[in-house]
Amino acid sequence: MEEREKVVCLAKLAEQAERYDDMVEFVKKLARMDVDMSAEERHLFSVGFKNTIGAKRASWRIICSFEQKLTTGDQAGVMIDAYKNKVEDELRKVCNEVLSIIAIHCLPLANSGENVMFFYKMKGDYYRYLAEFSTGTEKKAAADQSLMAYQHAMVVASSELSPAHQIRLGLALNFSVLFYEIMNSHERACQVAKQAFDEALAEINSAGEGIYKDSTLMMQLLKDNLALWTSELTAGLIEMHAELLSSNASEPRVLSFSASEEEPYVSFLLQFLFLSFGHRLVLESVILLNVSVSGVWTGDHPPSFGDIFGSLDW
């Protein structure tokens, strides 16, 4: 039995025995053989590290939940914070190790478009994991790196894989999570998820469900996230509605938010407010296409983006 075959066999055995630390050691050895991994090999590489990092991420969330329950001045806070830092150091070590292996041993050897996309997706995932617990400039740097890796993977996926391909759908799922949970761009997250779902559904309808049966789970996860995120956006609008209703009706309505011209939620939000309050709307410190603007509009109809840009002194 050749060394590569032996390592793969041991990695699969470790997975079955749920000895994921051992599995990680085997797949690291495989990666350092500097070979273009097969679909089975890259799956083992991903699963080994995913189980290791998954347990640590779960631990971090539990510790954070305890920390949030503490009252000011609670002496246990120092102890919990120290323990949380320990877990974060472990997370950082695993993430940096995976990212180093991908950069040195995986991407340079990836010959197929599918392998290239897979490892760029994995790169985006582990930078996203870093961003989850990082703060300040470290968080921004990790988020930016994750964004670039996902974008590169999306470009490759769009030319190499069917919209209903399981890995392409998984990429869209994780990319949308980056926007929603890390970058706080909820509208963009919904756009990415909905586009991926709609394109996959159209492909499945034309090709037949049996061909893409492995994609069903990913499509369900996209659908579930869309339902959750849309409900949260709707709840936010209802809360804004209630807040504005409780304000002085003679005062201008003040609205602050961040959006891009192409986002349909902006138009919907303006329509929503004007149907509710009609006579006057103030947009204050609104960011449109990365330009900070503010203005006042009156009348029976909400302003269009042409009204907004046309009425402002740039």
C-alpha cells in the first residue's frame, strides 16, 4: 500500500472512530505530500478540521453566553474572560494553521476549477471563523480576507459549476452568512442567498430532481436562512414603525440607514414609511453608494433615488 493510500485509509478510520485530532494529523500529512487532492481527499481534509474547529467554536459561544449573564463587578468575570481568551487562542491557532496549509500546499497544487473553488471557499470559511471572535482591526482584516476569498470562489464557481451543484450552493450559503453575521449587511446576505436558491431551483426544474438530490440539504438551509433573515428585517421595520408612531406627529420623520441603490429593501422601506406617515420624511446621515448624504422631502410620494441624488449639493 502506497503512503498516500495508507494516510487516506487512516484518516477515514479516525473519522469513523470520531478521533478528530488524529484525523487532522493524517490529513495534514496528506496535504504536505503536495498532491492535487481527489474529491474524497479534500472532503477528509475539510471534515477533519471542521470537527476540530466546530467543537471550539461551540465552546466559545457557551462561554460568551455565561459572560453576558454576569452583572457589573462580578468577580467571576475575570475568570471567565481568561478562559474565553484561552479558547480564542486555540481557535486562532487552528484557523491560522488551516489557512497556512491551504496557501502553501492546497491552492498551488489545485488543477481543476472545482478544487480551486473548494479551497478558496475553505479559506473564506476560516477567515470568517477568525472574524467571529476577533475585535477591532483584527476583525476587519479577517472579514476583508474572507470576503476576497469568497468572491474569488464565486467567480470560479460561476464558470465551472452548475448553479445546483452542492459545493456551489454551500459556498453561497457561507458567503451570505459572512454578510449577515460578520459584516452586518443583512440585505446583501438575503440577495446572495436568494439568487443562489432561485438559480439552483431553475436548474433543477429543467434537469430533473434526481440529478441534484445531494443539493437538497443546501437549498433547504438557504431557504431557512432567508425565512429567518426576512422575518428579522420585517421585525425591524415594525419596531421602527412603532417608534415613529410614538413620536410627535408634527415633527419630521427621521430615518438613518445604510444601503446601496440596487437594494430593493430601500425602496420598500421608503414606501412603507410614506404609507404610514405621508406628509414628511427626513433622511439623515444616509449612506448611498458609499456617499454620506442627508435631506428633507415632502409630498405624497416617497423620494426615488433620482430625487435623492438630484436634490443634493455634492
